[in-house]
Amino acid sequence: MKKFEEKTLASESIYQGRIISLQVDDVELPNGEKGKRELIKHPGAVAIIAITEDNKIVMVEQYRKALERSIVEIPAGKLELGEEPIVTATRELEEETGYVSETMDHIISFYTSPGFADELVHVFMAKGLKKKENAASCDEDEFVEVLELSLEEAKKYIKEQKIYDAKTVYAVQYLQLLQS
């Protein structure tokens, strides 16, 4: 038995969506008591720290319905079934920004909200960016504005809460650490 393991006694599928599914599990807790866990299943995602030749961070501004506002983020997207994260990262960079990159290096992977979701985000660093003519475009329900920010501008956006999501704050802090 794994330390603190919660044994699943029953699992009920509540919702199957295009991006996520929700299930409620009845579990046996490590102390023998019973509990319930509401779990979101997600196929995983990628996020791309894309750096231009003049050392700007490529970001996108888009409306996030869950927040009821627009925020500025690094390009990101959902993994398609069976797709390798580097393939997703390459595709999402082009679709959201119009850029392709010479290099796409994996930096880290992390769980976004392990208390209730299994979403794993794979973060990549893209360099050697080139604007592609006839680049793939965003999904039909996705509207973005591409921005290129200096590290100082990105830090200011964090203070102003224009950048307000974990993956983008991580990216800015990662770039700051690389400079020190």
C-alpha cells in the first residue's frame, strides 16, 4: 500500500465534455473511514515560453470565461489523444502566434491542481523563432492578440494582474532565474 493511499470503492461518471470529465469517487481513507472525492480528468496540456531574437517573450491575450476577463498568457493548448507533448507545443505555438521555432526544449512538467484534477502541463522553451507565412490559425472559438513583452514588462503585468495564471507566472520567474 502506498503511503496515505485512498482505495477507490466506487466511481461515478458525472459529466463527459469536450475537454474535461468529472467523476465522483467513493474512497476508503487511510484511517479506514469513508470519503468522497470530486475529480476532474483532463488529457494534459502544453505551455510554451517563446523568446524572440530581441529577447521578448511571446504572449497572447485572450478572454477567459471562467474569470470573466481577459488575461495575458504564454501560448498553451490541450494535448490531443495520443499526441506527444512536443507535437502539441509546436502546433499550438504556430496556431496561437504564427511563429515556428528552430528549437523546442522541454523544461518541466507539473500538475496544475492535484487536489481535484489530473491535468499535467508540459512546459517548453522555444527559440529561433520565425514568423510563418500562411501559419495555421487558432481554433474557431479562440480569439487571441499576440504580444511581445520584455521581462520587465512581464513582471509589471504580474503586479497589475494582467498576467494572472500559474503557468505564465512560472515562465516569467523561470526567465528571471536564467538571468541571475
